[in-house]
Amino acid sequence: MRPIRELRDRFWQLLHAGLGDRVLLNGHPQLRLPNTLNVSFLGTPGADILTRLVGVAASTGSACHEGTTTLSPVLAAMGISPEAGNGAVRFSLGRTTTAAEIEYVAKRVIKIVA
């Protein structure tokens, strides 16, 4: 899982470098699933981002709260505000995910949010 974790961390670094304080990491910096990056884009609804990211493995909110527009109990328990939760997107990486794909998606997301 180390290569996937490194890709996930690289994805976060790219998003943070491109968006600064307009993107927040949801979850513990190290103690989280190696194949998942959950972030909140401040000022941009997650659903709006996803409509422009066709073909990308991502969803809004948390898996247990899919299909609703209120703040998920998981994000609320993590202390995420409703405003930040509105911009939450969960990206999933897999064994076949490449560094080139991570960089491509990061550039697309930054362009959408910026």
C-alpha cells in the first residue's frame, strides 16, 4: 500500500500547492486509509466539481451518506463545518493509479476551483 499512500500524499500536495487555504484535508494527516483522499474545497460545492470531473473516481460526502445534501454524520463527527462539508470530495486511488493521472486530475481540479 506504500505506493498508493505516496500517490495520495502527492495528490494532496498538488492540490494544496495550487489552492492554498481554499482546500482543507479532512481526516488525520497520517492515520487514514492509504487509497482515499477526502478534502473540502471552500466556496465550491463538491457536486459542482464532480459534474466537471467525468471519469474520475470521486464522490461527495462520505460513503455512508451518499445521495443526500446535508453534512454527513462522519464529517460532522470529525468537526467539519457545514460550509466546508458542502465542498467535500472523496477521491479513491487504486493499484493501477499512476502519478501522471494524479497530476492530470489535480490540474483539472485546480482549474475548476480557481
